Amino acid sequence: MGKLEGKVAFITGAARGQGRSHAIRLAQEGADIIAVDTAKQVATVPYDTATAADLEQTVKEVEALDRRIVASEVDVRDLAGLKKAADDGVAQLGRLDIVLANAGISTMCPTLEMEEEQWQTMIDINLTGVWKTVRAAAPHIVSGGRGGAIVLTSSLASMWANENIAHYSAAKAGLVGFMQVLAKELAPASIRVNTVHPTTVATPMILNDATYQLFRPDLEKPTREEFEVAARELNALPIPMVEAVDISNAVLYLVSDDGRYVTGTTHVVDAGGRL
């Protein structure tokens, strides 16, 4: 009997990276999944974003665990699309208990050189897209009358400053205030709301040339190994990155009965990055 047997989770950014890891980890504990991700390249992002094939792979991996999954290609900037994905998923799976607002992007630029489109795209996806996710999906938890849990993916960048990511840090810090208000509003319905704050995670959002260059501006074309030398400096523990499953295990704690009275908190998985 898994920790989430009979429950249903709505997950954005589910095609790969942390989102796919969350879908698999929750499915391992008995949850059925409503998976959402965009299949179109996101403008201003310097690395390849998720594809339809990526989302299909998540479906295969969840189904291999003998769990049900309903997948939709939706951009989190599309509130109507998110509502339809949530409605269709609940219609097929019968309920909703968990929302993981995980979808996000990463771009880098000095603040005074940043174009408006780059700033706005970041805020639209990493902050407003989270509100749209909650707005589309959370009413199903409320109407179910059984309580539930919501986890918003923030970042160590909301607590620890670094150059060239003002728009990213602003969005991720904004999620903390949003989470705290939401935790108060939804507590009477026994719905818990928390943020999770990872350090650098080994996913496609990080493992790309643009990020390597950000960490190693001293090199013309840094390799992953050279990036990891710099990334190790972020963490007190002697590692360059955590794995996606490390964040998934933290999320599992927050959405299961293990964390049944945990709400309004900033759950940090940073390998000592704030120290």
C-alpha cells in the first residue's frame, strides 16, 4: 500500500526533469497523474524546451508502474487550457488531491541589459503560470471535500542572490508570498500549501551550454565537468548538483500524510547552499 494510494496529482512541467520525476515518484506511491507540459519551444529560452515525445515518455513510465495518467499539451500561460486539462483529468480519474505547480524556465541576462520580452516571459511562466495552475486545478481539491496538498516549485534563488537572474529570482521569491496567502485561505478546507526550494538540479534546464557559460564566464565554451567545478561552490556539501528524485522525495513528504500538518513553509533542499 503506497503513501498516495487512490489519490490523483496534477503536475505541470511533467514532460521531463523534475516534473517527470515527480510523476514517477508519486505513481510509485499509488497516485494517478494528470500531466501537463508545453510541446512548443518557449521564446527567449536559450536551450531546447520540452517536446511531445518527452511528454509521451512520461506517460510510458507512469503506465509502466500500472498507474493511470492523463496527459495534455498545455502552456501554463494558457488558463483556459489548464482548466480543460484539469477538468478532463478529473472527469477520467474521478478526483484531485494534489497540485504540483512545477513548470518553469531559466534564462540569464544582466538586469540593465534585459529586454522586456525576456523579463515578461519569465514572470508569465514562473510566477503567473503558477497562479494559473492553482486557479485551474485547486478548485477540484476544494470541491472534493477531502483536503489535499499543493506544492509550488520555488528555488534557492529566492533566498540567495546571484548575478544575471533578477527576473528568475523575482518570480521565485514571489511564489513564497503567494504560497503563504494561499496556505491561509485554503487551511479551512484542510488543503496544505508549501514551496520547495532546490539548489541546482541535474535536469535539462541546467545541463545546457547557456547555464555552463553563466557559471564559467571565464571560459569560451565550458564543458559540463568545468561547470560542475563552479557549481560545487554553491553548496556546502561536496556536490555540484542534486538529482531530480531528491526534490521528488521532498515533494512526496509534503503531499503525503508524513507532512499532514505542514503548511505555509519553505522546504529547502539546497545541499547547504544558504550556509
